[in-house]
Amino acid sequence: MINATYAIWLRHMRKFTRNREELGGLLIQPILWVALFGVGMGRMLPDQSNYLSFMLPGILALTALGGAAGGGMMFLDERLRGILREYMVAPIPRLSILLGHMCATVSKAFFQIIIVVIVGVLAGAQLGGGVVGWLATLIALICFTLGFAGIALGVAARSKSIMGYHGMIFLFNLPLLFASNALYPLDSAPVWMQWLAKANPATWFIDVARSSTQSTDMSANLLNLGLLMGFAVAGTWLALRRFNAVTAN
Amino acid sequence: MIDAQGLHKQFGTVQAVIDLELHVPQGSVYALLGPNGAGKSTTINMLTTLLRPDRGTIVIAGHDAVRNPDAVRRVIGVTFQDLVLDRDLSGREALDFYGRLYGLDAATRTQRTKELLTLVELNDAADRLTGTYSGGMRRRLELARCLMMQPQILFLDEPTQGLDPQHRAMIWDYLRMLQQQHGMTMLITTHAMDEAEILAQQVGIIDHGRMVASGTPAELIGQFGSEMVRITANYPADYQPSWLQAEWVRNWAIQNGELRVGVDHGSRRIATILDGLRADGLQVSDMNMTRPSLGDVFLQTTGRALRDEVKS
Ligand SMILES: Nc1ncnc2c1ncn2[C@@H]1O[C@H](COP(=O)(O)OP(=O)(O)O)[C@@H](O)[C@H]1O
Ligand SMILES: [Mg+2]
């Protein structure tokens, strides 16, 4: 189980570090987001560095969502090209195949996240909170990525084509961000939108990230962290269910 | 080693495999022969636990493939019709990762990888990305990959599809060597009758999901006698040459304006057949005589030529 997960993860990492295009793309993406959202939009406001600090968690969420979508894409590509069957005739649990892909997805997202944070700090974002806060943010981010990686893999497990997959993924990628507290504080939003945002894992993550990089009081974050962990498990469960249904057909 | 009974698989309204039965004893090679779309890949996918049959039982090396797929997966090696090699890995890495997937330790992986690369003569190309390999090299690497875990049974779906004659012969040599030196049990699918005839001790002919004939190549071909006389003439639609009821006629049929008669001794009977046709007032435009092949068996059992089907 662990062996197979590790083997699949390693295989993806080997391919990833070898693929200059992918590496370059993933590197530039976060820099662009920080520049466009943080610095660009921040110019319109009086206090620049504060808006970037406010936006940074949203950019992290966007990066994680992009990573999850990319992870589903990677899985779909292996499925459509038939590489997946190589794993399927091996005496390994189906879960390990999924976990291998999810770990690879999280690893790539992690790589991007580090860059977002570095670029963000260089551009003037202020990170407070200390080690505990950062750790909480990291755990929240990993759970958030895992949950969406699960959903993306679940979609990819059944998609007939790459176009179909993109169509599905687009449905929940950007709208999810707009229906959260990523871009603006929720206080000014209509009530229905506030409710929508409260049920949105992106909001849970952003709450954790904002509060724990601004204060050291963790207690308010426990509920959000719990919700995010549940979300990660639910995402994995969904992916496994859809994946099993496909292999049993 | 491979026992399947009453296998059924339906995709929507397409009956891909119908009531298929198949037995392969240990150490022997079985060829599933049929045109494209006959149901060969579907059958192999069910036998290798990739696809659950709608009905029927599959027992591989004593393990039930539906109830205990992992036990089956541990003893089989599989290559797929469409090559599944990862283009971004080198040949050596592809084998290494496969061993890793099964939890082989590093020393064993290195050693087996080396042995297998030597076996399939890919040492020189081992560290190039497989994306740069030719079709023949990829098939050979696939063969090496499926041998990585030292399986007892190989399932090879169209192992020589798209290869030039030289590479086909090369793959055949490996497969024969595996059978003779390692006593490997194999099930291969093919739409080439020469391949089935050369490699297999048992052949099953499959068409539209049904097994239409099975036996040893000699048995299947034997029903046509030792030679096949083919005569083209202006046959009327319902032509019945009653004089072909003789004891030296093994088998006869008229298809596409050609009369084919399986006989015990061609050169001795051809004159008699020509006389018979002439007595019925027919104009013979062409004739020849060949040894019957599995292609004739296929034509006889399905009414269609194997080769024409392949192109469609
Ligand atoms: N996943 C599938 N969904 C729908 N139809 C399928 C699927 N796989 C195979 N078929 C159909 O089943 C029949 C048998 O296909 P296949 O087993 O691939 O034949 P072969 O390998 O002999 O060429 C064909 O008519 C094919 O179109
Ligand atoms: Mg096929």
C-alpha cells in the first residue's frame, strides 16, 4: 500500500522535475497572481501592503485549486492514455493509486505555495502569527488541496475527454473563489451570498489563513480546521467511489 | 491454468462477448483469433481482472478472478493492445517503477531490469526516453515489463500489432523461448492467422463475441483435408453440386463466386471437379490449389474473410 503510493508519487515527481514547460508554468503562475491581484488591485486602494496581506490567502486558495485541477488532469491523461491500466493489473489497493496521485498533486501545489509566499512577502505582504499559525495554515491548505484534488480525480475518473473534464472543473473553480471571502470582506455581501460563502471550503481555509497569520489565538480556527479535514476525507472518499465504479464496469 | 466458462459482457446494446468458454492448460499457448471488434480485448480484460464479466466464471491458477482479483494479479503478466508506456520515462526507469509498484527491493529491481533489458535486446536504448522508441522497441519493452514480476501466466493483447515482419519474428522468438525454457502459460490475441498457427497449441476463433471454432491448428485445418481447391466460375445463386458428396471431399462451400473444396489429394481430384462443373454447364475462369489455413477455417465458420475484416 505505502510502497505503491510512494512509487506512483515518485513517478510523477520524476516526470515533473523533468518537464521544463510544466515546471516553468507552475513557477510563473503564482508570480502572476500576486502581481495581478495583490499589487495591481492594491494600487486602487490607499493602503497597498494591507490589501496584499488580505489577498494572499485568496491567492493561495486559487493556487491550490489550480493545483487540484492540474492533478485531475494528470490522472485523466494517464487514464485516457491507458497508463492507469498498468497499475490496475497490479495487486495493489485502488486507494493507493488515488493516494499516489493526490500526494503528487499536493506536492506540486506545495511547491507553488512556497513561491506565492516568497513573492508575496517580497511584494510587501505582512505575515504575523508565528510558527503555530503558519503550521495551522499549512495543514488547512493541505486539507483544502486534498479535498479538491479528490473532487477533481473523481471527475477525471469518469470524463470521456479532456474537454469534458475542463468543462466540469471550470464549473467550480473560479465561482468557488468569487463565492468566498477571498476578494472582499463578506460583511458587505448580500445574505444569501454570505451563507453560500460560509458553506464554501475556500472560506474555511481563508479564515484560518487570515486569522492565524494576524493573531496567535488559535481557538477560533479549530472549527474551520475540523471542517477542512472532513472535507479532505470526503474528497478522497468521493474519488475512491467514482474510481471503483469505473474499474468494476 | 486459465479456465473461463459462460463469459458474458455487454456494453449498452453491444454484446461484446457471448457465452465464451476457454481452457488453457499449464505450459501451453492459446491464441484467440478474430477480426477487429470480435471481442478479444474485452475477453482479455475480463480474464485479467480489469473488467467484471456480466456473467460467467473465471479461474486463473486456481484463483477466482472476480472474487479474488488480487491473487490473480499476483501471478499474471499483461500487455495491452494500445501501448501504455510512459513517454517521459526511460526504458530502464519504466521497468524500475514497475518493480517498485509491487514492492520489489532495489537490488532485485536493478538485477531483473538488467536481465530483462538484455533479453529483449534493449540495452543500448535503456536510458533513452521511451517516447523516442520505435513501435517494435516499445512492444519489446512492454514484454520486458510484464515479465518483471516473474509471472506464471502471460496475457498478451495483439503483441505484434503494427510491427514489420522482422520485428514480428523477433517477438515470436521471445515468446517461443519463454514457453520452451520457462514453461510459461500464455494467452495471446491476434487477427493474424499465421501468428496463431506459429505460436499456439490451441486456437479459438472468435467472431461477434462468440467462439465459433476451437482446437489445435492441425485439428481445425484438418477438417479441410490436406489441400484446398479453389475455382472461380459463373455459379448460379442456388448452385448445388450434388456430385461433391464423394468420400474424398472433406468440405465445400461457395462464397463470393468462388468454390472451395477441401480434398484429400488436390492434384488427383482437380480434374474430377472440373469435369463436374463442365457437365453442369459452367464457365471456369480461374483456379488454384493451396494448403488450407486458419483463414479458411475462419471463412468457413463466419462466412467472411479474416483479412478483409481487419482493414475495416
Ligand atoms: N468500453 C466499451 N464501451 C462500449 N463498447 C465497447 C467497449 N469496449 C469494447 N466495446 C465494443 O465491444 C466490441 C468488442 O470490442 P473488443 O473486445 O475491443 O474487440 P477486439 O479486441 O476483438 O478488436 C466492439 O463492438 C467494441 O466496439
Ligand atoms: Mg482488441
